[in-house]
Amino acid sequence: MQTPPAEMIVPKIAGDWVGWVRVAEGRVETFGRAVPAKPDAECVMSFGRRIFEGSPKRGLHAEMDCLQQARMLGLPLETGEFAEPGAALGSGCCLLCATGLAAVGIRRVPAVDPDPNACMNWHAPAFLFEDPLLCVGLMGDRAAHLWLRHLTPPVRRQLRGSLTGAMTRLLAGRWE
């Protein structure tokens, strides 16, 4: 059996991933919302004794930025907690961030913003796309299977931005 070209697989993966993300709220427990703990940080999370301030200025949504910082230090990601229940974010996290956090074992998140437009320009740390277990948690079984089994690591690195872009447009109903 010949594998279809990557350009044909990416829309299929994006479509399967959207189905997984649309039920993200069912995989996490949410709590109330309030103003940010610090004006210059959109997200404050602790991993054990370490505290991280997430900011979209580094190219990721604030929650994913905190996750990336913790991973770079080798901290156990499943121990992540938002600094103060309800005070971590002003508007809640997007569906994709809630899915990414649940993938690493963080099940208690700020209120999830159900608006798919909140997911636009979403990017995740590369490790979520490469680790098979985390990838399944992020995308769901079907999408992760296509992503990991039918595309080589160099092709995945090249197409990751295209995939997330296609998926967020699909989620928001803006497929061209």
C-alpha cells in the first residue's frame, strides 16, 4: 500500500483533530476566571516549586509557553497547576490549550473559552507533536496515527505549522 502525499494527509489529520478538540472541555475540570495575577503575564503556572509566567510574546499561547518552560527544565509536566484558581487568566484558555494541557496530565484549567476564534494563531511546543502518547492526547487516536505513522519526522517538522493552521481554520469554520 502506497502512502498518499503529505498534502492529502494534512487535511484529513486536521479534520480528525477538530473532532477531538471540540470535546476538550469534557477532558478537563475548569474553575472560575478573574484578572491576571501580574499585569505583564497572561498565565502563571507552578510546576512543583518553580513558577512560570507565560506570555504569547514568545510565539505560543501563554499556557503552552509555561508548559515549554517547564519542559526545558525537565520538570514533570503533569504537576503543573495554575498559580491561583481563577486568577491565572483573564479570559480562560482556548480549546486547544485545554487539550494540550490535558495531554500532559494537567486536568484542572481556567475556564475554557468555547469560541473557536480564541484558538487562532495557536502553536504548541514541538514535543507535543513528537511524543506518541502526548500526540494522541493532543490530537486523538485517528489524527495521531496518521501524523506519526504516515509522515516522517522531517516531514512532520516541515508541516506542523500547516497542520495547526489548517486545523484552527477548520475549527473556526474558515476553511478555504
